[in-house]
Amino acid sequence: MFKKKYDFVAVGGATRDFMFYDSVGAFCRTPEDLTRQKNLCFEYGAKIEVEKTYLTFGGGAANAAVNFANLGFKAAVLVAAGDDENGLAIINNFKKRGVDTRLIETKSRQLTGFSFILTAGQEKEHVAFLHRGANNQLAAAEKTFKQLKTKWWYVASLSGANWPAILDRVFTAGGSVAWNPGGRQLHAGYGKLKKYLEKTEILALNKDEAIELVLSLPGKDASQINNTKYLLKTLKAVGPKTVLITSGRAGADAFDGKKYCHQRATSDPKKVVDTTGVGDCFDSTFVAALMKYPGDIKKALALAVKNASSLTTKVGAQNGMIKVI
């Protein structure tokens, strides 16, 4: 049987993003809440005027696939979309950006996933309100995996109830796996994720996600839970060959069992207009760089921050990417 060959197949979600901006929201911290330490706050009962609105594209797998294609790799996306106007727009956007669409599942009588993304305050940080829609119906049937061969799988958030079956297929399909677990996976905890973590090539998390996962581990040291090196070392010990933790404006850190590397954030705050999708851009660039430069996590971090910094100068999760590899 002929198999379509790719460098990367991104698995997860795709959305139509409705973005709006205001300057009223305040950036506030709640350090006592370990998994929700930073917040955007608004006056209770207030009427907030929206300054600007945009219609863009997003979703973890979608953003990664677009980035891989932009970096010059042969990329496909395995996502689900509804048979509606937004679904057609998402597919056309992939085609325009050079992402293979033949693996996309179209779900009849289902709304395509969408999100309302609020960017607020001087820090230009955002909060996303998500409707998963057709993303919850992603099947990723076994026959799909028999039709393709890829060097890398990039697995983003999986929102449907059958996410364990999808992970089972990905982790037994052949090829290296880079994984950015979503909320459903993290809430399931280490006990449910153990067998996948042991087979993960690159585990990519933001710091809040890393804390949540480590808190589910047996024998964790709660007194060290905010220590990034402790998080890296602890997560590396449960299986992944390389662990990446991003910390927003505090930069990013990686550990491959031999060396720790830190990369400071380099974006100019005055040029930042939107941080939507910056994590997806950073993570997927890091993965792509390690594919091209195996073992060089320092170089991978530097290239990832360069691309992610460029992304923040444009509106939307898929605009502003540059070819850094």
C-alpha cells in the first residue's frame, strides 16, 4: 500500500478565532493558587468597550502544522472540522499555507470549533474562551494511520473523550512523538499518562501545565513545585528524552538528561501586539530545530524564541511566523 510521507503530522484541534482587544483589563497574580498564578481581571458588573476585532485561525495542532510548513517541512494536520463556513475557511487556510489537508475529518451537523480571545492590558496578555465543537469528535481511525508515514508526530491538546485511543494509535504508529498535553490529559494525571510519557521524545509544557502534571506524580516535593529545574528533572525522570518548559516573559528552559539550558525572552514589549499562539509557535519550532539539529537544545531554544518573538508582532496565532530554520 502506498503511504503518503511527511516530516510532521500535527494531531489535535483547529479553530476559527474571534479576537478582540481592550485596554481596561488588569494583569494580576494569585501565587497561592499553584495552577492559576496569573490572571486578567476586570471590574465586576462593568461594561467593557472593545477597541478592535479580528477574525483569524487557531488551534494547537493547526498552529503547529502551519509553522512546520512555513519552516519548509512537509506537514499535514489531523484535525476535525464541521461542514460549515468556518470549517471550509479553516481548510482553505491550510491549503493556502502549504499544509496537507487530506487527513482532515469533516463532521456533518457539527459546528467547527471556535474561540473568543480577549487581549487586554498593557502586557497584551490574553484569555481564550473555547467552544471545541467538531474537535471533540476527532476519531483518528486506525485506517488513517495505515495511509501515512511520518518522521514526527506533534500531538497537541485532544479534547474529545476518546483521546486515550488516539494516543494509543499515535504512540504505536512509528516515528518520534513530540507531545504538548491538553487539559483533559493533564486532569487525568500521571497514572493515565505514564505509558505515553515513557515513549515521548519531546514533552512540551508551559510552567502551569508542568506544575499540574508534577503535582499528580507520586513522591513529588511540594516545596520545590515552583522551581523550574526541579520540574524539568522530575518530568525527565518519568520518561521523555527531552523536556521543554515555557514561562512566558520569564523565558524557557529545556533539559535532555545531560544539560539544562535557559533561554530568556527577547521580544520588545513595545512591539508586542498579541501573544495568542506563542506557545504553539515556540514548541513546534523547538521540535523542528531538534529534528534538524539533534541534541542541540541550546540552538533549538534560540531559534524558537526568535520565531515566537516575531509572532507576537502580528495579530493571530498563525501570523508573524518567520523561517528561522
